[in-house]
Amino acid sequence: MKTDLPQSFQRLEYQAPNYTFSQVELDIALDPARTIVKSRLEVLPGPGHEAGASLVLQGHDLEFVSLRVNGEAHRQFELNPEALTIHALPHEGGKPFVVEIICVCVPEKNTSLMGLYVSNGNFFTQCEAEGFRKITYFLDRPDVMARYRVTLRAREAEYPVLLSNGNLLSSEKLPNGWHCAVWEDPFPKPSYLFALVAGKLECIEETITTSSGAKKLLQIWVEPHDLKKTRHAMNSLIASIHWDEKRYGLELDLERFMIVAVGDFNMGAMENKGLNIFNTKFVLAQPGTATDADFSNIESVVAHEYFHNWTGNRVTCRDWFQLSLKEGLTVFRDQEFSADQMGSESGRAVKRIEDVRLLRQLQFPEDAGPMAHPIRPDAYQEINNFYTVTVYEKGAEVVRMYQTLLGVDGFRKGMDLYFKRHDGQAVTCDDFLAAMADANGRDLTQFRNWYSQAGTPKVIVKESYDAAKQEYQITLTQSPSEHISNKEYKPFHIPLKMRLLTEADEQEEVLLELTQESQTWTFDHLASRPVLSINRNFSAPINLDFDQSESDLLAMFSGDDDAFNRWEAGQKLAMQMILQNRLPDAPLIDAYRQLLTDVDLDPAFKELALTLPAETYLYEQCASIDPQKIYAARRAFRHAIATELRIEWAALYQQMQIPGPFNPDASSAGKRALKNFALGMLLEADPLIWATMAVSQYQQADNMTDRYAALAGLVVHGSKSAAACLEDFYTRFADDPLVIDKWFGLQSSRPPVANADSTLSEVKRLRDHAAFKMNNPNRVRSVIHAFCLNNPASFHQPDGSGYAFWAESVLALDAIRPSDSTQIAARLARGLDRWKQFSEPYRTQMQAALKLVSDCETLSPDVKEVVSKALGNIEQ
């Protein structure tokens, strides 16, 4: 029996709007209990206009007050909880007309964190994807783009700061202690990019000069006590602006650019035109409370949201099926920015490796599960379930392949043409592809398959060498993911960088373009058999089926000039041995030793090269997953490396100490990463001996990176000193929510050191902690998500206790409605969608937990879609 689900939206059923708006004027009188919104809409016939058509405006949780058309009261309308439908509109010759609406919303009761809501006494908005309809009645769809003029009114004593999109035109005091500010955004935008902020905030600001000589004001607004934590975010914003000018010729187009940080924010950040709103996690940082990873994430997210100013705002997506048009492209841009900030080619390689690890650990499993979808899906049920790692991360890899095929200069030509053609428009992925093809004179028709086919394609590599002919031959065969039907598979256009590694080292890197199901390439004049280095720099997001010998992999790990493939060879060697339940052999240990002692290698690269494949990535290599066997084999492998190289780890720990004040630059961060990795390996080798040194580092650290790494080492390895340090950590940082999130997350992520039940018991205790709130997104992620989604060894227990906790948590979160917790619950619900790939008894226990959730009659549509697809009750 099929599960009853909401309407499925189909991409091919897109219809252009009957009406569009040229100008939107909003007058908003802010009050937590009763905000009055007056809207004035200049309405034009849209591209899909039909004579006599009614105007249907979406609205949700609104109190309707009045309607006027062309200045006259209008009574021919219908009102329901989801829409205002206006009939009998003027249609003289297709001329524009004016619609004026007054309505009321109640921000203090809006717990969904979508639309206009109150957080800690301040007003904020979140309108993507469908939040604007909670503010006023509107054509709330991305292809309706208008210019906005916004007047904000509020009591000055309570809300001294009034912000909205664009440029500030004026501000003035009003009677009765009120004041107002008028903002104008001169560029057309869809409603999902609207934003307002009001409250008691303070800002750090800088004035910069752009490449054209224009002066621009940059501001980062936070609550007063957080002002000292904004410097890194400001530096990141300035660097992003200058990078976009240099790399793509794109200049900041407004007089000012603002970022606002809020604790209660469901997303990481939002690119509202000129007024980005962020979760505090991605703005606030100082050495004593933020790790190197936090500094890096802030730099990346600030850049991402700023880059949206052009790739998402000036040119936006026609409909939500095209979401990867803006998100995949902007993820690629922020990845390239962050790679350039690393300051060296080896640093760029480190960034590339980190991006691929994320893709493989999160997106590859999605591609292989029941929620698999193309980066441009043909249908969806719930828009909130559409913001996926496939749309973002795989979408970025598809954009990167354009650059691989066309070159950096060719890609820039395509970007230039894209903006020339579509500035101020809402467009499709096909428009982007056309700009790339036309700018470079390339036929990219087959490349379109990346947008329409789900799953990670597999490429099988077969090689042969004829010594007599001195001829080397490779055959590449592509096929769909094993989890995707072969019925309608169309070959992808796959760019694969490759190089033949020879003793003479005379072969250059070449680009192979695999466009058929199978193709063969022949290379002549090779005096000896080469070692094939293929898919260099991960040039295509594929599963490479290449039965390379361990000796070839060892040769690549020891000396491939492509840093990514050097790392990749080490990962393959470790993966094969772990899955065969083997310990590292002497040649691999020697290779690890040589790498660690190589003074020419970047410390950050060394740390990545010795980090083993994640358990979840190892799962993807198994026909039937036994999580406890994989955990035990991986832990034994790691212990052997720790023990065999303990002299090198001890030396590195001392060599990587950094004198002087903390600096978050890439070089210093790389040294800290390797030093703290060495500390973890020493604790792995013998926690009794090295715990004292970890405690000393914890106590003496002058930065959060070192303090947290020492604490994590003590917790992960079950040291008796961990409890006292955890208590001290909480006491030190009890007033800093973001740091306490780390405290919760560390304990929830602890592997089963002593016994499996201890971590789950600890997680339940943390859930009952006074500082834990079920309606706080960051806190839920740090406890429940950290355990269920990021701690596989503790979560996957044969008795199903982890799954029972998962089901209980999904239902509890989903019951907090209306709330952003519904989306948090839907994300958590995806934790068991791969249940069919697990061995017994895990599979049966996971299925039972899914059924328990599915049987709840009050499930939200978001969660219902996920669990129904997981159980196979509905088709994709």
C-alpha cells in the first residue's frame, strides 16, 4: 500500500506566472504580539498571463485586514489559510495596476523560524524557501523578481537598530517613542531574498575601496557581548570581496553589505541581498573559544553567502528544481576561494582532499540510498527535504567538471557570458550550460546527463602492457551506480585527468573525456610498464573500480606528483587492509614513516594522509555492512600505526609546537593539526603513559584548538582524567553557547571505549542536562545528531538500543510544531535510510525502528516522506 503523502511537484509541469511585480513597497510596524504589514504591489501581466486570470497570493498564519486595487476597496476575493485569491482585476490593454494589502502576523508565536520571528528579544526573518508568505500575502516563488522599498517602524528604546535589504535612504524619529528607517534595494530580487532585522545590536564596520574606486561600507551586527568575536568574519568578508573582483570581475553592487548573527537560526546562513543572516556558529570566533576548524568554516561560509550576491541573487533560479544552479555553483566558488586562501599548491591539495572526504562520507551514501536524486530532480514532495548534499556538494563537483573540461580561462568566459545574458533574471541549469558551451564553442549536450541522472557512476579501469611493442593500453567502461536502474541510463560525459608514472618521468598529464559506455586509449614508446595515476585531483565524482596492485598503490603513495592521488593511494591501501581485517604491513609502515619525516611536505597534508578512511565510507565498500566488525578492524589498524610509529609521533608533537600568539592562518593551523593528531596517536598507543601530557596541554593551552584536542583525546581514549577535564571545561565556558555545543558534541561522539552502552547512557544523561533544549537547533545537533549520525560505532548496536533512541528522538522533535525542529527531525530521520545494506541483526532492528516512526499518525510531511522512501512505501 502506498503511503498518503502531500502533492508531488513536477519539474516539467512548470508554468510561468500569470502576474509579476515590478515594484514592492512594504511598511512594517514591528510588534512581537501584533506586527502590521502594509504592502503595495505594482502588478504586471506575467509571461504566462491569461486574460481574466485571478491573482493568487500565498499566505500562511496571517490575519487579513483589508484589500485595495488601484486605490479602491476591493471585495471580490476569496480567503483560505494558505492563499488570498483576488478576482475581477483590471485588464485594460495589459497595463499595470496596484494592489494594496494590510495584514497582521504574530512574530512571538512563530516558532518555525521561517518568516518573521523573535529571538532573544530581536526580530529576524528567514524566507527561503517559502517563508515570505508568513509575512504578507505574495507571489512567493523565485521567478517573480521585483525592486523593494521597505519602511520599518518600531519602538526605538526596544529596537534601536532597523535593517533591511539594500541601501539606507533615511531614518527619523516618530511620535510616542517610535522611529523608522527606509531601505531600498535597487536590484530586482525574488521574495525569498527579502530580510529585515530589528533589535539591540551593535556592529563592527569597515569601509573598503573596490576595484572601480567605489567606497563600500561593511558591517557585522551582533549582540553587544559578541562584538569582540567578529574580527575574523570581517576579514573573511573583505577577502571574499577582493577575491571575487580578481577571479571573476564581480564587484559589490550596493553601498553597503551587512551580516547579522543570531543564535536561533535554522540554517547555517542565508544570502539575503545585502543583508546576510547567519547562525552565530559561522560568525563568532576568537582563539580562546573557537578551533581552527571553526575559523576555517567561518571563512568558507562568509565567502559562500557573499558570492551568492551574484550567483543566486543577481541571477537566481527560475524554480526550486534549479536549486543547484545557485548552490552548486556557489559551493564551487567558495571551495576555490578557500583553496586560494591556503597560500600554496600543497595547501590547495589539502582543501581538495577535505572537500572530497565530505562528498564521500555524506553524498555518496545519499546517492546509494532511497533518497538518491539528480542534482536537478524531476519531482519533490517537501521543499525542506530538497536542501541536500547532492544539490550542494555534488552540484559543486558538476560545476568543477566544466572548469576541468574548459580550463580556468574557458570557465571564466562562460561565467562572463552567463552574467551578460541573465543579469536580473531567474533562469535554469540549462541556461548555465548553454553559456558555458556557447562561450567556448563546445558541444556540451551530453554533459546535461549530470543534471538528470541520480547515483554515482562507476568507471571500471582495465590496463594492459605489451613489452615487445612498448605499448600501454587502458580501457574505461562506465556504468550507473549499482543502486540505480540500468533501464534508462545514458552515458555521462566524464572528464578524467590522468598521467602515466614512469621511471623516466617523461609523461605529461592528459585529459581523457569518457563519453561512451566503453573507450580505449593507447600510449606508445614506453620502455617499461607505467603506473597509472587516474582521476587526478578527483576530476570527476565517480566510483573508480580499478584493481591496482598494492605495489602500484604504494609507489603512488610514496611519490605521485598529484597530491590528491598520493593521498588517495594511501587511503586505498588502508581501506583494502582494514576490510580484509589485516594490520598495516612493513612496507606501508615504512611509507608512513617516510611521509611523516619528509620536511618538504605540508603538515596539514601529513595529517590527512595518516587519517584513515571514515567508517561510513568503509560501509560503502561492503555488500553487507557489519558496523562492529568494521569499527574493530579500523581501530586495530589505527592502533598498529600508533604503536609502530610512536617515536615519530613523539618527535612530531614537539616539532609542531608554535611559539607566540595564536594565528588562524593555514600554515599555523596545519602545524596544530599534525601536532594534535600526533597527540591522539600517542594516546592510542598507550593512554596511561601519555594522558599526563594531554592533561598538561589541556590546562596550559592558550587557544581552543589545542585545549579541545587534548580534551577529545582524553575522552576518546577513556582516560581517568577525562571526567575532571570535562567538568573544568563546562565551568570555564558555561556562558558561551557555541563552546558548550562542543562540550555536548564531544561526549555524544565518543566511541565505545569501555562498553557500548556507556555512550548511549551518557547521551541520555546529556539530553536531560539543564543546558540542553530540544527546541534549540545547535544543541540538538550537538547531542542527538552527533550520536545518531556521527558516531556509528556507538549507534549501531546489535540489540537495537541506538535505533530505539533514534526513533524516540525523531518523534519527539517532530512533535514540536510548528517549529524548525520538524526539519531537524527530517534530517535525523535519514539516519536509517540505508538499512537494507546492513547485515543481521542490524537490518531487522533498523526496519522495526523505521516502522515505529512510520506508524505515527501525526508525522509531519517532511519526516513522512523520508521514512516512507526508506521503507519503500513510495516511489522516488
